[in-house]
Amino acid sequence: MVNSRVGYRWITRFLALGCYALLLMPGFIQVAYYYFFSRQVRRSIIYGEKPRNRLDLYLPESSHGTKPVVAFITGGAWIIGYKAWGSLLGQQLSERDIIVACIDYRNFPQGTISDMVEDASQGISFVCNNIAEYGGDPNRIYLMGQSAGAHIAACTLINQAIKEAGEGDSTSWSVSQIKAYFGLSGGYNLFNLIDHFHNRGLYRSIFLSIMEGEDSLHQFSPDVLVQDSNVKPAVSLLPPVILFHGTADFSIPADASTSFADTLRRVGGKAESILYDGKTHTDLFLQDPMRGGRDEMFEDVVAIIHGGDEEALAKDAVAPPRRRLVPEFMLKLAHNTESPLEMEMEPVPRVGVVVFVLKGKSVLLGRRRSSIGASTFALPGGHLEFGESFEECGARELKEETGLEMGKAEYLTVTNNLFLDQPKPAHYVTIFLRAVLADPDQVAQNLEPSKCDGWGWYEWDKDKLPQPLFWPLHEMVRSGFNPFP
């Protein structure tokens, strides 16, 4: 029998979706009319041989001079992305004398992330090599992506830079043709997002299928990949990266953008993050553009594209206010009526498994980089997955984090931990195991640098252990707990 609370929660989510769509329907109808009937829209231009290798072009009314170009990759949780989702953006940017190419790509299960990146790359190649035929300036091309599309676009750009930094790789376009990359409400570290998405209905098993398994998360996590020393030559080729995010985004938290920008600057890239206070995942892309008048993020994007073009900037300064597509009261209701992506799932306790790995008189500890307990020293471990035993979970997590093979293990104790003072409160039931290594000569590696600063062996003595310890571990030490037999 289905849990009645779970059933009620999902019923309310679908009712909210219906209300959300109805509230914005007047705007959707006007945008759809423009998409299908405007002479300025060139729909479904073929850019490749694969399914959905199509793109839409939004052309300015004026044909005077060559135009800057935005190659746009739409969002859609890697499952429902579609080129027409960029119609509103295409219409509004074309009114500012900017050509927009909305690139379609295969969605899951038609394709996985490699297919999406391949399609995006082909679409960008078409734009770079053919946009002059439509009045575009091939020397002023900007790459932009929203939500999942921001992730796909970032992966595509970095993948292209890696090819160009290598020897003998054949390429049909170059990152040097991209003036800047705009990431809107994107996620760039899949390790940090997999549990977040799982709690919102994009379940771990499905997400890992989209991303081609856990072993591929590093390859498709731009925030992690650019920290690889082998990728450093590619980072130097990247154009300026500007990441836009709303601070009230529950679908993909804003720190996904700030972290990626910080990482890029740290490894020598050119990057900045621009945050919009109180804006949600959909505000920046839907509600604000439909509101008409001044749109802060839109104006920021246009100002960057037209930077240095005095004539274009002068026209922008006197551009008439964009007309409203939806009454304000409906937009406010839509803002308060969360879309399914924005809705927070009801908090539930989670089960974690951690391992006291013993070696002589020492235990293995690493300094955390996660949102809970950041910069504290903790044991290796992670979330218990469906169908796993405690020992299987401990062995898997140890292998994923350190590369170490776990030997004999046994149950030690359990703790009930509430983290209510964290930015995102959490409740964990934590299973503690005790284990030795299958081979005591193994060397720990830091295989998840986005989660940990590194691993080391520390003698189990309250005066010799590193500080600060992760709170549950600190309490165990304080109580006199001894993990050794």
C-alpha cells in the first residue's frame, strides 16, 4: 500500500504544476504565436544527421550590418529539453539586434550525456561555420545554456578546449570563436547535485543512467574536471565565463555557479558569477521576461554582448520597454505557486554508512568540502543505497573516495544526528563500521576532490587527532569511544 503522506505530496505537486502552467498560459500563447508565425523565425534548420539535429534561428528585423550571435542550449532536466523552450529569449534578444540560434539535442533515453554533448558541439559548429549566411558575425558568437542546457554547454566547451589543447585532434569549430560563455541557473558539479536531484524526483538510478554511470561523473562535472592538472592547458583556452543564478533557486542552488566561478579563477580561468536576490529557477527565464519592462539579467547579458559597440549601446539606452505578456497578479501567483522543479520535497531522515579504517594505531580521516561540516575531518563513507548491506555500502564508498579495497569489516555502533543549524538542515542516522584494508600496503588517493581536500592516517588519541573533527566524530571522541578492538 502506498504511503498516504507520499501520495498526498505527489498529488499536490501535480496540482501545483497545473496551476503554474495555467497562470502563465497568456504568455505561452503569445510566444507560441510568434514562434510559428513570425517571419523572423527560421525553424528546424538541419545541422546534422542524428535525430533532433535541428536548430531554430531568431533574426532581427534590421538587416543592416552583421549581428552578434547567441548559440543557446535549452534546459529540461536532460529529459524534456526542446529548442522551442528558447523562443521567448530568441524573440527578446532579436529585438536588440542579436541573432539567436536555439540548438536542439537528443534527450534521455534517446541519448545519454555524451550524445547531448556531441549534438551541442555539432550545432555550435554549424553556427560558427554558417551564421554569416544569415547576417551573423562569426567573430562575435556567444555560447549560452540554461539549467541542464548550461551543464551541457559547459561540458561541450571544455571538451572542445581539451581537444584543441591536445595533439592532432580534428575540430570543426574552435573555442577561440566563442567570445564568452553565459551559464544561466546551471549545475557544474554532479557529485554535489546527485543527492539533491534524487530528493526532488530525478532519482539517482535515472540520473546515473543519463550520465553514463558513476565513473563518468568526473568527466561530466566541469567544476571538477578543470581542477585536473592534465586539463590546465585547456583551461587557458576558455573564453570568459559569466554565470547567472537566482539566490532562491531550489532546483539547482546558486552555490553551483559561485563554486564553479571560484574554481575557474583559482585554476587560471576568467570567470565571474552574478546573483539575483530572491529569484527562483524559473523567475530568470520565464516570469521576469514575461513581466515586461526592465529585466535585470536580460540587460546584463545584452550589455556584455554590446560592450564596446557604441552604436548598439546607444540604441539599447533608448529601447522602448518590452511589453508585458502576463498580468502582474498572475506572475506573483506563479512565483508563489512553485513549479515541480522548484518544490522542496518534505525533509526525511537519511541513512549514512561510515568506516573506521584501522591501520596500526591510526584511522583514516579526510577534510570535508561538503555543505554540512565543511573543513572538518571525517571518516570515509556515504549514503546507503537501496538493497545494499552496510558492509557493501562501506566498501563501495571507501573505493569511490580513496581507491582502497576494504577487507574484513564489522558493525560498531549507530548515531542519530541532527544538523539543524546548517544552511540546509539535515537528519542522518549513521551506521559506523570497523574495518581493515584488504592489502595494508595500499595508498589512499583523493578520488573525489570536490568532496574532500585529501586523506591521511591519524593516531587515535584525542590530543593527536586533527582539528576540527566532524561533529558526530567529535562527540564520539569526547565520550571516550574507542574504535579499536
